[in-house]
Amino acid sequence: MDIGFIGLGEMGAAMVVNILKAGHQVRVWNRSPERAQALADVGARVVATPAEAFAGDAVLSMLADDAALREVVTASLLEHAPRGLIHVNMATVSVALAEELATAHASRGIHYVAAPVMGRPDVAAAGKLTIVAAGPAESIDRVQPIFDAIGQKTWRIGSLPQQANVMKLAANFMLASAVETLGEAATLVAGHGVGMQDFLDVITSGLFPGPVYAGYGKMIAEQRYEPALFKARLGLKDVRLALAAADAVTTPLPIASVVRDSLLEAVAHGDGEKDFAVLGQVAARRAGR
């Protein structure tokens, strides 16, 4: 397939490499050109404008937030894109923006699919992302070979693109809540002289197995928050989006409000670029340790 790709952070760049390995042609564009040039060495074609990426069979975007997506995917860009093109947005954005984009694309004859991914950059590099896709079934069928190149499984969960976004936001809210409780529990046991690693060994062998508690728990136990695999400021963005989605359907999320404040505290102390696991440091600081 002939694919355009916009947004070449750690996640996007890893995805492009795997798409190229699967034998597809990829045109890449990034707001910081040096990131795009790095992919030229592995076979990507670097283009000078987003419009050049919005061509071919489909274009994938992996931009940081709503503001970045709005800046790049403008009405004029959609107006001049070829009719029948599929735009697959793989980033975590607001439910409101997903609805807006679906309408804007449809009015110009462009197919819009939301396909946010679950997994950190190391998972993306391994081609093992979990993909949550929503939109027209025939459009998802057409880009399924690309999903197969970057992910271990594609979950199709609805015909409305925003359904994929709300699922991703709910999952990230659960992740944030788990890391918050890990940090608080670590501080509690430390106050009584119990080592975090001992505590972690016990809970992950029985009650809470799996990568979230084991992975983030280990980082908290080691107080290892850099380099960040998922930055605290991005976690704050996602929790805020979850709260906005909840507000739209009159759904209280009291735990999300607590986690938002903890992440906001981390950012206020200059830790926004550190890993999500820095919530362990927030909990310890509150306890005077």
C-alpha cells in the first residue's frame, strides 16, 4: 500500500519502521523535520508538507494532542485531499474532536477511522501494539494490512470513530488510577519499614499480576522515572480528556479527579517530562519522604 504518515515521535517512528518492513511505501512528514530525515535511512520518503502525506491509499496520523491535530489537519488540507482517501488517526484525542473530525471528513468525501493504540514505544518497536478501531467497516478492512504490520490485535468496537477514543481514554484512566494507587501503597509500606520490592513481589504473584503493576511498580521501587516511556504531562492530558468525556454524558469520575490533581502536582514540581511512574514520587513527597 501507499501510505502517508504524519507525526514521528517515538511511537510514530517505530510504527513507520514496521510498516516499511512489511513492504509498504511510506511518505512521512513531521513538524520537526530532523525526525523525518532519520527515517529516510530505512526507506521512508520524506515530504515537505502535510498535503503531500495526505495522498495515496491512506494517511496515518500520530500527533501529540488535540491542538497539534487541529493545527495540521485543517479544512484547507481536507478540501484538497483526494476523495476516497482514508485518514486513520491513531493518537489519543478528545471525544469531541473525534466527532468533529468525522463530520469534517465525511463532508469532503474522505473516510475517517479512529484507531488509538495501547502500548509504549518498546511495544510499538516490537510490532505488538493493541489497536482499538472504530469507523466504517469497509475503511478498516482496507487498512487492516497496516494494522497487522504494527499491532498484535485489532479490536473493532463500533462504526462511530469517537467510540474508539472513549475506549482508549477509559483504559488510560484505569492505568493512571493503578499507578496512583501503586505510589500511595509504596509510601504506606515504606512508612512501616517494608521494602517496596518485597511488597511488589507479593502483589504481582497473586492479586495483581500483569505488566501494569509489575512494570510501573518496579519503576517506583527503583525511583526510576527517566527516560520516560509515557510522560506525566501526557498522562495528565489523557485524564483531563477522560473527565471531559464523562462530563459530556453526566458521569461522575471521582477517582479521575484525584489522579488529575496528582499529575498536576507532578507537572507543577517540574516533573511533567518524567515517566507516569513519577506519581510514586508525588505520594512520597506528600508524606514528607
